[in-house]
Amino acid sequence: MIYLAIDPGVRKSAVCRFGDTSAIESCLYIESGETANADPILHARAQVAQARHLYGDRLAVYIERPQVYGGARAKGDPNDLINLAMVVGAFSGLAGERLVSFHPQAWKGQVPKETHHMRIGTYLRTMALPGELKVWESCCRLKGDHDLRDAVGLALFASRRLGRGGERT
């Protein structure tokens, strides 16, 4: 069984692969390859096809579920969440009953993104299994790119190595 933690995106999703021992093995983007204005379902299908090509069909998937925020926390066009939900649904079809989804609040809590990523890095610098720190450092090389780091955080949460908000369990 291959375990994937996914921070979904309409055109590309950040994917962190971890194994039976909960060790983080890799982190990468799965991109749809479709043009930006292509039908959103094409983006979703293309991402799932690439995941199937890379990892096969024996997958357990942990994925962040889109959430609508109201009031001051709302950002962007809420209709974009429909396209994102299509991606989550497509991955659901790939994983079937081996899919677990979390709202951001459930695994990140109210912790600011920078603090959450700092906690993940601190944990991995002190408690990493072999090879994990190298994966984390490669995720951190891209300034301003938080999706890969979120996928690692979701993997650590799903494997119960870190609690909500990046707190140690």
C-alpha cells in the first residue's frame, strides 16, 4: 500500500508520499498539463492519471477538503472551490474507500502558516526518520511555495506523528 497526503489544487496538487513505517519518502507536484482555461474536470482527470502512472492503484489517500470561509476570512472567488472539489472528487475515485479527507481546521487549526511550517521543520530536524529531512529541505527551497510543505504537514498529521497545528503528539 502506498500512502499519499495531498494538498489539492485545480491545476497542480502537492503530493507527499509516505510508507507503511510513516516515513516521508518524497514530495512533488502532480500537474494537469492542461491549458489554464481548460475545463476543470480535465485538470482533475489529468492529475489522477498522473498519480496512477506514478503510484499505481493501491493507494490510501489523505487529502485536504475544500472549505468555504465567510466574512473577513473569505478570499478569492468562492466558485473556485467547486473546481477544487472536482479535483478532490477525482482523487476519491482513485482511492475509493481508502480516502480520508480533512478540513483545514481539523489538521492545521488556527495556526498561522509560517508558524505551522516552522513547527514541522523543528519536528523533522529533531525526530526525522532516515531521509525525511532531505525531503523537507527540498520542499523548502522554493520561497513562497507553501503547498508542498502543507502536504508534508498533512502526512505527519495523517500518520499521527504530529497533532493539530503541528503540535507534537
